[in-house]
Amino acid sequence: MLPALQHFAEPWMILLTDDPLLRAMQLGLLLCGALVVFTVFFVTRDILLRSRSFPAMLGSILLAAGLPLIGFLIYLLLRPSRTLAQKETDQKVDELLALLKKTPKPRVGDAAKEKAAR
């Protein structure tokens, strides 16, 4: 298993230096870059699910990209609390509850009266 992994990684090792300290720095920068890309994609996906406002979307994405860690934390504090799907579900539930309140409740004896009328 290890020789196969070494064979796969060997062409990519040309990009890294032979000095262990510099290689650690290069790998650290690579990790930080991957983290920034992840946070930007996360914020993009999340704001698309939570808002239809283009300025809010653009501002959130630029905040996360411009200030990688701090911007992401600020976004988490400022983002809308519910997704659009949750808002629509709550709205439908409220509509159904309002409909149920408007319709009269059947009484116990009403079913027997309806049977007798038939």
C-alpha cells in the first residue's frame, strides 16, 4: 500500500521543497487555502438557501472571501435565522391553522343527526 501511495505522490512532490521547514510552511499554506475555499463555498450555499436578496448574497460571499476566518464568523452571526424552505413551511402551517380556526367544529350529536336525515 505504501509503495503505491509513494508512486502516486512522487510527481506532486516536485512542487514541494526539500527543506522540511519550508515544506511544512507550504503544506500549511495549502491547508489554509483549502479552508478559505471551503468557507466561501459554505457561505455561498448557505446564503442561497436563506435569502433572495442579491446584495445580501454578494456581501456575504465577499465578507467570507475577504476576511477568511473573521468574515466567516461575522457571517454566522449576521445570517438569517431560517432558510427559505423553513419560512415557507411556517407560512403554510400558519395558513392551515387559520383555516382550521375558521371552520366550525363538529359537535358530538351532529353525526347521528346526519345519519338520521339520510
